[in-house]
Amino acid sequence: MQNDDPTRPCPDCQGTLHRIRLLGGSRDWLDVRYAAPEAPQNILGTIKLQGKVFGMMCDRCARIFMYGDSGIPELDPPPAGPSPEEW
């Protein structure tokens, strides 16, 4: 998702959604990706990916939303430790 405006209104409370970093069990950035449910694995065990998942959190109600981004060229992991200003 080419996101020139990194905020959007919350559909629940009309607060403002801001991009957040998704973290795994460590402090590392979690690069969540998705594929079609029927996507087969090749002989090496890899699956054809369709896009990335990113999160946004409301500054008023604290609800977190997950969105899919099918921008295939952007499937590379983000640089380590981007700040919200870089989104």
C-alpha cells in the first residue's frame, strides 16, 4: 500500500488510526504475509505470496486493525526499526 496519508478514521469511534509495527515474540519487526488458501507449495516448500499485512491502531479506542496490502513489489521486509514518521 503506497500510503501517503498514514492515518485514517476509526470506523468504530471516529478517532484516528495510526500505523503500528507488528512485533513477534522478540523485539524484531514481524513481517506478516498472506497467500491464497489454495496456494500450493513448490518442491522447496515455498508458497506464492499475494501480499503483506500491516496494522493500524486507534488513538481513541485503542482497537487494532489488520489490513492486507497486495503491492507485490513491496514484499521485501522493511528496514530494521523504521519510525512511524517513515511510513
